[in-house]
Amino acid sequence: MMDPSNFAGSLNTVWVLLCAALVFFMEAGFAMLEAGFIRAKNSLNIIMKVFIDCCTGLLGYWVVGFAVMYGASKFGVFGTTGFFLQDEMSNLPFLRQFGLSVEVYWIFQAAFAVAVATIVSGAVAERMKFVPYMVFSFLATAVIYPVAGHMVWNPDGIFAKMGMLDFAGSAAVHAVGGWASLAAVIVLGARTGKYKKDGSANVLLGHSMPLAALGAFILWFGWFGFNPGSALNAFGVNGNIAHVAVATNLAAASGGLLSALFTLWKYKKVDPSMTLNGALAGLVAITAGCAYVSLASAVIIGAVAGVLVVIAVEVIDRAHADDPVGAIAVHGVCGSFGALAVGLFASKAVNPSVVSEGLLVGGGFHLLGVQALGLLVVSVWAFGATFAVFKLLKAVVGIKVSIEDEFEGLDISEHGMRSYAQTSIDDSLILEDDGVHGIEHVVGSGIKGRSEGLA
């Protein structure tokens, strides 16, 4: 007869592997979403960037990243053991508690690492060279994300020991990816023709909203691995997985609904791209608190994120940070909000492991302060490290394609083929002198003052 402890460990292993597969499948969602939100002539290139994230990212996390994130802690900031998954990770007691092997936990966390790099891929779409992006993708999964993850999730990490709560990564994953995206966009610069001489923005329309919608559905589906899987067991010991799943779903629903209603009020029409990304914003925001907040709080968190993402997109665009898919708004802004929301809504009634409750449930400012400090440090780290990497790549090999290649499309210039054999200049595009380069560029026609699709 099977030992009950062995049975629990086996079941937990299957559960975590299943959730790892769901998280990895989110890469297909990212690929479809980002491809749909950009122009057809660059859609194959963005799919290749997402695909190469899976290749370089998994290897980078195997060679270096997991050791930096979960190895024996140095200063509470980075690990020094476990490179190539060779050393015993004796500092991870929660794995023994759930009967999980290091390899099972690695594959789950590796899928998270890849997602961080992919968040940035959308922000640099339509103008970044492919080979420098490969280098960044490796470094993001080998160093940038793991250092942030170590501080938040390693049992000996500086903010983990302070009591920071980030169940599945609003701060450690999404804010890191979002603020890394901002640094990348600043160094890379805008797409040719995006901004006019008077500072106003041209709307460079994405080529397939149905494709983007498919990507959003896949991402929503994958989040059932992202959040419930972070419990690391099938029995709800470390966060009730049913509660986590329901809270996640409700936040996505309220985020999508509030984005739809807000754009209806603001633009007099429901904006499809904003609605899709409102749901994603809700998912991003609830990722930190899904195991710690009530269902009503999850709805509030998602709703606020759904409005916040619309406002953030417009502010970021006015600041001339050209983010074709809204990675900064969805992941940076709403991920940051989600991390802070734990400090407002975390409740012992929902999860007895909560030591300090949120401000709005009578817990005072302590947890909110810890959340804010942890969020600030990992965000500054992600921004600074990415800024340095992009500056170095720009100086050594160059990171932006030529105007001619940008006009032709990165599918041809970087890969020698088109996504669609019949691709031609769409009749919804117009030629307009941007007043800077002295030549005419293809730009999209659209509602004045509105940004293109996000995610």
C-alpha cells in the first residue's frame, strides 16, 4: 500500500507539472496578442522573439538563473549554489514540505522566467534587432529576474524575511518585466513615424484584433496555472487553490468590464484593445494577492486595474515612451498596483498565514510599507539593470534597425520572409511627413489622440 506522504508528493508533482505547462503555454498567448497588436510586416518577427525567449530563457535559467534565485543566499540578494541544477538546494524547506523535487520546481519557475523576458519583447516590437534581443533575453532570465525573485521569494531573501507577500509575482514577475520594458523603450527610442514634429502621436494600427483576442484568451487560460500553481500543492495548504482560481477569474472579469465601460464613457465606443488589456491588467494586479484577499477585494483590485491601465497607456504615450503593446502599463503599472493592493486588502480570515493584515482590513501600515519597499527595490533593479544592458548593446552592436528596414518590415529584414504571402501596404494606412526625418513614412489612420492596442 502506498505511503500517504508519497502519494501526496506524487500528486503535488503532477499538479505543479501541469501548471508549469499552462504557464509555458502562455507564451503562445503572448505571441498571438503581440502579433495581433502590431503591423503585419512585423508579426513574424515578434513571434520569433517570443519563441527565442523560450530557447535562450530556459537555458539561461538552467545555467545561472535558478541558482541566483534560489541558491544559498548572499546578502539576501542573490544565490551562490545550484548552477546547472547540480548542487543540493537544502535551503528550500517548502519543497520538502510538499514532496517536490528541485527539478519540478525548476520547470515551473523557468516558465515564469521566460514570461519576464517576453513582456519586454512586446515593448520593443517593430524596431529592435533580433540578435541583441537574444542577448537581452538570456540575461533577463539568467540575472535580472532571478535577483528580483531571490529578494522576494527565496526564504532567505531580504524582503521575504521582512514578510513581503507576492503570491505569484505581481512585483517579482510583472513589475520587473514592466519597468524593464520602460528602460528598454527609453534606450531604444520610438518607431519611425510614431510621433509628429508637434509632439502628437500617430496611431500605428495593429493588423489583427481577432489574433490579439485569441492571445488574450490563451493568457487568461494560462493564468489558471500561473496563480493556483504557485500554491505548489494540490491540497491548498499554501493558499487554497480554489479560492486562488476564483479570485483570479473575478479580477480578470472586473478588469475587462471596467475597461470596457471606461472607454465607452471616454471615447463613446467600447475599445476592444483596451477591454482585452483591462482583463489582463486585472490578472496582473491580482497575481500578488490572489491567496490573501477576499473575493470582493479581488473584484475591486481588478476593477481599479482595468481603469488604471487605460489612463496609464495615455500618460506613457504622451511621455513619448513608444510601447506598441502596452507592456509598461499592463505589467509595470498594474503589477505595481497589485503588489501594493496586498498591503491594503490582505486578510487573515482568507489565509491564516498572513501575519500583518492590510490597511483597509484593520492591519495598519506595516504590510503596506513592506510591500512598497520591496516593490520599489525590485522595480529600480529591473529598470537599472535593463537600462545598462541596452546601453551596452547599443554601444557595441547597435539595437535599432535602419529606417529602411523598419519601413520594409522586420519580417523581411530580419528573417527573409513574410508572415502572410499576400502582405502589402494596407489601404487604411496613410503617408505622412513626420517633420523629423524629411521623408514620408507609413502611419496608421485612427481616432485622434488614442493609442493603439496594448498588452
